[in-house]
Amino acid sequence: MPFLPPVPMRTKATALRNHSLVCLVFLCTMIPLHAQNQPNTTDAVSFVGLTVSELLQTFGVPLSVHASRGVEVWQDDVVFVYPEGDFYLHRDRVWQVGVKAIRGINSGDSRDKVLHTLGESARLLSGSVFFQIDHAPWPLVLRYDFDTNSRVRGIFVYRSDM
């Protein structure tokens, strides 16, 4: 009998994460393409808090699904990618959305334009601009990340209490 190398042991957390991702991908493939609705994409803020079911009913089958690994296991997310944005899921709800444009600011705009458009409430911290969103059902923040030329490379709306 030939020698077989040992199989690496998986932790229960890794197995659970992989199982959860497989289940979500399977769920996405079960939604008929004709059932997709045209969403109102004018307010990305309203996407935060959607359940998986609501996300799938609103946008249909995602273009792709992938894992976003955090430093700690509890920071791992499943990300549903749509033309409207990247939807980061924690447990069964969207907690963060990555978009290309919001509040009159687009990817590629200058840091100066972001600060001018958002006004005095905008805060520049660690190279990113943060803006607290008022009148939301939970604490929400807009974050604008920049490239080395001070141009917007990422726009995120997220729950700041998570």
C-alpha cells in the first residue's frame, strides 16, 4: 500500500464558515432569473439592514459571492456582488455596502471635492473621510477611502455599532 500524506485537520470554525458559504451560494442559485426585481438604487443607505431574503428578492442572483476574511474569525463576512454594489453580510443581514457613488460623490473624485460636498460634519481620519448619517434606524457612517493621488477608490456605508 502506498504512503499517503496526512490530511490537514480543519477546525470547526473553518468547517462552519465553508458550510455557510456553500449554503448561501446554493440559495442564490435557487432563485429563478425571471423573479428578479428592478431595485430603487438611489439610496444605498437603505440597503444596510436588509435580510438575505430581502437582498435576494430585491436584486436577484448576485454576479458573484465570496468570503471577506477579517483579522478575527468574527470579522469574516460573506459578500454578494451586484452591479449596484458589494453587500457585506453578518449573520443574516447586510451590515456594509460598497458603492461607486453616493451623495454626489463618485469613485475617482478628489478628496477636496469629498470634504467640500460633505461640509463641516466630515472628518478626515487616517487618510479616510468619515461622515455620520443622521435619521437612520441604527448608527450609520459613510467612509471614503483614497488612493495615493487623493482620489476616491472606495465608498462604504456601514453600521458603526458592529
